[in-house]
Amino acid sequence: MPPDLRWREWMLRVEAVIFAAAEPVGRETLARVVGKDCSIDLLIDDLCDELRSRPYEIVFVAGGWQHRTRPAYASAIRASQASTGGGAPALSDFEAMVLVAIAYFQPITRGDLSKIFGKEVSRDTIASLRGSNFLASGPRSPTPGAPYTYVTTKQFLTAFGMQTLRDLPDIEALEDAGLLSRNGVASELDTAEEPEQEEDG
């Protein structure tokens, strides 16, 4: 096969694999499709150029590449009410705040989360975030009783369009911009109350 046709075939193979995958596709997976001597980065660059006029693109998130609809078409998709896959599940305000705290302070225990918020963070809240595949168990805490800690997952990075946790906004920059205030957590909780839970020990 002539080099230009072979390159085109490789581009199509890579796009097909990324398109069909439910999760971001890593470099090793793509290398199995086109061979280790082929430049994955150049193939992706050519694919991105080809898709420039399309309503979707290939983006690098959570250590791999994924097809994503361009943000400019989000309102059209919402208006269509068509069933879509992927995306971040709806979280309550309180669940979102707990997830943000875990993202910044992981690995962290439920007890430490309760100290941050000044109120109990229930097992149900943690279970909901785990059910969304945003959380996983981290190492046991070295504190007495060795409680479980929680960490964010690859799905967390994927859903929020991050490559690594280094893509989280700098917490001091958020404070400087007035978007986050450690002193304001208590007032935020007034408008994001967690549902009352029965004591479960």
C-alpha cells in the first residue's frame, strides 16, 4: 500500500477506535492498532485538522483521547432532548461541594470532610459519588482506627475534561478571583443543605 494511503488507513483506524470506545483511549491501545513505529501524535493532529469543521472533535482527557461534541453545540443537543451517553451526572449542590473538597484534599477521610464542612458528610453522599464513579477508596488513613480515605477516579477527570489533577484550578487563584472562600463554606452550606439522614453508626 502506498505511504499516503497507509497513513489514511491508520487515521481511519484510530478514529474508529476512539469513536467506539466508552472511555478515553490511551496511547498503548492505539499503538496496537497502527504499530509502535507510527507516530500517534501526528495521526491525532491530522485527525483534529480533518475534524475542524465538524461539530465534534477529538480531545485528550484522563490520559487518553476521546470524541467529544464541541461546546458550541451543547444548547442544540439540550434542545433536541435526545438521549446522550457520557457527560457528568447531575449532582446536588452539596455533593458537588464534597466532590470539590475530595479533589483538592485527597486522599481524605469522611471524618476530615465533616470537619471541613462543619457538619456530618453522610455515607449516602459518599455512596452517591461512588455510584457516579467519581470516587474510589484510597489508602487507609494512618490515624486511629485506620478509616478509609477517598480519592477521585479517571471518570472524574473524563467527565470534567481534565487530563490530570494538575488541571484543577489553583485554590489560591480561586480565592483571589472571589470564586471560593474558605470562610464562605458555612454560608454556602446554608443554600446547599444535605438531606437529613438517619444515624447509621
